[in-house]
Amino acid sequence: MKLTKILSLALALMLTLGCLCGCGADPASTPETTPAPDSAPDTVPETDETVPAKDYKLVSTAADISEILDGLGFGDDIVLADVYSAGVGSVNADVCTMDYLNPDVEAIIALSPDCVFVSGSSTDGTVDPYAALTEAGVKVAYIPTAASIQGIKDNISAIAAEVEAADKASELNASIDEAIEAAKKRAEGKEPVSVYFEIGAAPWLYTFGNGTFLDEIITVCGGKNIYADQQGWISNTEETVISANPDVIITNVMYDGYDYNEILSRAGWDVINAVKNSRIVSVDSNATSRGSQNIVKGIEEISKAIVPDEK
């Protein structure tokens, strides 16, 4: 029965091809089709149609760009990167030597890169140290500093377009969407709590207001940033934190020798709800400061800090 079906299909296919090839021709000149022999194989051998990934020579001026390239599968194609990219995935630490604010343009040109990815944080807004690369015929892709979750996803797609990896970019962006939906679901039905997120420890306190992807993540996770009425990145004061009396304090300060529990012993902070209830949470620094697909980990950690697991 199986063989009969295969022969029938083969015959039908050959007849169809014969009709297509003979369309408009003299019927007499149409070649006859020959039925497939009884010994036709039951299966057609499969062919490997996998196209090898193209090898690139890439330059990255920021760790978030390096993380995105690594997530797309091109971390080991980076031939030069900024010093903060050391330790990113498959990026060779030996190539992470660049001073992104003062790049050696001649050295970059000598590498003959396929593309130089320049972060918005790599220029001061007045002088572009990478302009000479464009003048020299080197391809430069300017990637803006992401100020929102959508901005992170847009950057992933833009970088992927330069290395022909649109499908992989869609996967990475989908993982971000899934993390956001999971955080929303976790916070569903819960009363919003006030949050202070510290990215610079005392005495040089530093945090953020609206117009940042971290502020957006706090909101998505069911929190209210105590500095949401301010814009961008902020040098804040201890007095304003104490006055705001946050329910949760999150910190991503992670330099050597730092113990985030020192927050509990800061003078005058004992009146803060977060301190009184020991709701001080440390989250991964890189995952909550770099605008890449790795923000998924940051979203998960912030979500659990704001809406902890039920005991």
C-alpha cells in the first residue's frame, strides 16, 4: 500500500512537471513520462541545507552592545571592545582594551572591521571621536542608549540587522516580553509598594527617575519609584530617601568589599519601613544596568524583591 502511494505521487509529480515544461509547445514534441520503477526507494535522502554563519570582524564600544552581539551568537567575532566588555560571554577578554571615549582610530582602521558599533554613551554629545572612521570608509552603526524596555528591544533588532540575525533577535526580544508578562502576573492584585533603587552607595548616593528602563521595570513589577517625579539619572540625598520612607530598598552596588547590609546601619535610616522590616535586596549589577537581553535576569530579581515569594 505504501509503495503504491509513493508510485502514484511520483507519477503525478512527473506528469505535472511535464505539463509545465510543455506549456505552449507542440503536443507532439512533449516528451513522454516514464513510470517510476517498482524498485523506487521508500524515502528520499535528506540533504543538509544549513548555511554556515558568516564570519565577521566587529568592534564594540560598550558592554551592553557586546552582550547583545554575544546573545546573537557573534561574541567571538568581536576583535576589539571596551574594557567593560571583559567577562561578557564568549568575548575574548584580550580584545577588551579600548578606551571608548578616546578610541585609537588608526588602530581600529587597521583591523579592517566589518562594522563598528558605537554606543550613545561613547560620545559626549559635542565631539564624535568615531567620525573619522566613517570618513575612512569604515562602517559605523550608532546604537542609542536605551531609555526604555522597547529601546532595548529596538537596539537588539538594529544590531542583529548588521549581522543578518533577525530570527535570533526575535527570540531574544520574545524572552524579554515573557519576563515582563511574568512580572506583571506576579504583581497582579497586589498593592503597589514604594521602592528606592540605589546604584551608588553612601556617601555618593546615585539613583534614577523616570525616562529610564529601570523606572519602567519597577512599575511593571508592581512598585513605585520614590524618584519617579524626577528625570533621568540622579545624585540624591539621604534626607530625601528618609523622607520618602520606601517600603523596599533595592541595590545593585557590587564593588569589591562592599556589603549592602551597611544600609541597615546608616544613621537616621532606622525609621524607614524597608530598614525596619529588613526589606533590603541586592540584585545583579550587570543585569540591572546594561540594556541587553540579559535584563531578563534583572526583571526577575526586581520582581521578586518587590513581590517576594509567599512563605
